[in-house]
Amino acid sequence: MFRLVRDRRQKIIDRESMRRSVLITGANGQLGCELQQIIPLYPQFRFFPTDIDTLDICDKQAIERFIVNNCINYIINCAAYTAVDKAEDEIDLCFRINRDAVRNLAEVACGKAKIIHISTDYVFDGKSEKPLRETDSTNPQSVYGKSKNEGEQVLLETVSDCIIIRTAWLYSSFGNNFVKTMIRLGKERDSLNVVNDQIGTPTYAADLAKAILHIIEESEKSNLFQAGIYHYSNEGVCSWYDFCLKIHELAGIKTCKVHPISTAEFPTKAVRPVYSVLDKTKIKASFNLTIPHWEESLINALKNFSGSF
Ligand SMILES: NC(=O)c1ccc[n+]([C@@H]2O[C@H](COP(=O)([O-])OP(=O)(O)OC[C@H]3O[C@@H](n4cnc5c(N)ncnc54)[C@H](OP(=O)(O)O)[C@@H]3O)[C@@H](O)[C@H]2O)c1
């Protein structure tokens, strides 16, 4: 009897030690929370969700300790400084998190763990007239964009085992974002002005979270980590104005008139790319991914939003 229990316990320990360990940084942000939602669907991995209170990525020794103690095989870096306008004033802090802390992760992970790092369409200047490919030149126009661009460069210079996923217009039922703001303002106001000359594609963070874990799963199955830069957003193209109209339509908001305005009529501290549609051909082909259209994802998202605004 005692032997049976001992053998069963040993089997559990063996199975546990065979599971690959995945560290999620910035796990309380929009994308991090969406990843945490789907963790139970991937029992073959052990997940370690952390945020600044449990693992500050600016603290290199803490990262080192965490990775060694928990035998981390993959790091999904969702931690970032994301306050785009505030970054114009908080330049040092923004670079410390989006560039220097990424260097910490890269130096510690080198030879130990593979990194999946999230970047942004803001690395581009927005002057393109066709969907942006991974090979297109970057030319960030804001402090945030520059810090993320340098974060990418630091990673590529330091580690070979890294995947950088550039995404855009991220929203989720967690945290603050455009969808929640438009619903709140749509309920509060009779009219609203929304920019109509910035073109891109929204990304439902839940879709991106699934894509990231799919990539890790595929890498494990094929024993091949396809390092490099990839673009991911939902499919389709729209302006912020189009996006707002669809949000209001799906949320049943009928009492707020939405007016299209130009970027010039809505000045912001940080310059935003005018055109930031991402070409997703590479990520779809490399990982056999199907990406939902942004309208379909918005419908799904709003089902999960009820009660969160
Ligand atoms: N949001 C977008 O529209 C958008 C668009 C394109 C790309 N992206 C990229 O997508 C990724 C995820 O974005 P998101 O919207 O999920 O961001 P988010 O909601 O702002 O989450 C970022 C998380 O990182 C945490 N964090 C900040 N400094 C940290 C540190 N030193 N150590 C550990 N954690 C730290 C933040 O904590 P605090 O809240 O306490 O600071 C927050 O929980 C980021 O890389 C972002 O640049 C976002």
C-alpha cells in the first residue's frame, strides 16, 4: 500500500518535472490577463504569471533568480510602459521598461529560455500605403515607438531564440482601452468626435493570447522555434471612426451621434502613425494560424465585456 502511494507520487513528480515552464511578465495588463484566462487549456505547461509587484523586469537579479529557480523554458514578455502620450514626458522611465528591461530579460534568458516579446505598430512612421511587412524599415515618431523599437533591436542583438510579435490597437475586457472608452462616452454624451484619417486594424487581446500559446505549443510539437519578427492584428481595415461606429452598433448605443474628424482636429502629445495596417502573411503561414476579422472578434469580445464597463 505504502509503495503504491509512493509510486503514484513519484509519477506525479515526474510528470510535473517534464512539463515546460512559461513565465508571463506584465500578467496583470490587457494581454497578460487574457493569457491567464486560457492557461487551463494548456495543462502541458506550467505557467508563472507575474507583474511588477512579483517580478519587476527592471531588476535583472530578480529575473535571473526567477528563471533559474523555476527552470523557465519560455518567457512571454507582456510587461511594458504603454502610456503613449505620458511617455513624451516620462522618457527615462519609458526607455527603462521598454528597452533596458528587455535587455535584462534577453541577457538572463540567453541559452536558458526562449522569449516571445510583444511590440507595436508604433515602430513605423505611418507613411506606408500598403500593409506593413516585417521587413519594412522602422521609423518611430514618438518616445513610446522609439523605446519599443530599441527594445526590439536589443533583443535581436542579444538572443537568437526570440520571437517578436508586433501588434496594434489592442483591446480587452481587462484594463482601459478604446472600446471601453467609446462605450462609456457613448452612454454619457449626445455626440462624440472620432478621428477618421488614422487607418489600422484592432486586435482583440484574447485572439493574440491564443496565437501566442499556439506558437509555443507548435514549437514544442515540432521541436522548432521559428525565431524572428512577426505581425499580428485581427483581419480587415478600419479607421478609429469606423471602429467606434461598430462598437456603438454592437453595444446598442443609439443616442450618441458620432462625427468623423481629422487628426489635426484632435491633437495629441505623441504622434500616432496615420497608416498602420499590418501584413499577417508570415505569422499565418509559419504557424498555420487563422486570424478572425476584427468585426467578428469585436462581437465575441463584447459578449465577455458585459459588466466590465
Ligand atoms: N495597448 C495597445 O494598444 C498596444 C498596441 C500595440 C502593442 N502593444 C504592446 O502589447 C504589449 C501588451 O500591451 P497591454 O495593452 O497588455 O499593456 P498594459 O495593459 O499596459 O500591461 C502592461 C503590464 O506591464 C506591467 N509593467 C509595467 N512595468 C513593469 C515592470 N517593470 N515589470 C513588470 N511589469 C511591468 C504593467 O503594470 P502597471 O500597470 O502597474 O504599470 C501592466 O500590468 C505591450 O508590449 C505593448 O507595448 C499594445
